[in-house]
Amino acid sequence: MRIPIVIVTLLVAGCAADPKAGVLTGKVSVKGAPVTGGEVYVVGGTGNHEYAATAVIQPDGSYWMDRVPVGSVRLSVTPPLGANPGDAPPGPGIPPKFRDPRTSGLVLEIVPGSQTYDIKLD
């Protein structure tokens, strides 16, 4: 009967919140209108220790991502993959400067637990 106890212990331990990661939620908008598709990218770390996380933007402009390592991060917002100007989702377009984390100017400090960050691409 030791095996079931070990498995239950591992399952419970695996479900615990990671103290070195956060959950990030929010809404993406351009001039007050929701961005209705695309992705939010989070890039952090330095040199050989960079990491990235991504979230899909929902039709209402919301996004959600978990397991984002704590610390300072840069964000970018990109249109849906494969989107051409003729088949882009309805709603405002994403200005080019926000499509690259190096030029977006979007910087955030991720903390353990949940936090909300609304991304306004004005």
C-alpha cells in the first residue's frame, strides 16, 4: 500500500503553486477598442538564461498565461499567425512597434501569484 501514498503525494505536490512563477491576465486594446486576436509574448532573463511565455488573445481582448517566471520582463503583442491584411480579425490593428519586445516599451515586474496587466497599445 505504499505505492498509492507516494503517487498521491507526488500529485498533490505537483499541484502546489510555484513560488518562482506568476499568473498574468489582462486585456489588450488599441485606443480603447479591444484587440480581438493575436498573441501576447513575455520575454525575460538575460543572455543564455532567457525564457518566453505566450498567451492567445481572446475575441474580447483578454489574455491569460501561467508559469511566468518572476522578475523583470518585456512584452510584445503580435497579430494572429498567418494573418494577412485581408484576413486580419475585426478590431484595431496592432501598431508595428508593439510587435517586438525590444521596441514595445512594455516592461513589467512579475511577482509570485496572480496579477493583472492591461496592455494599452496607444
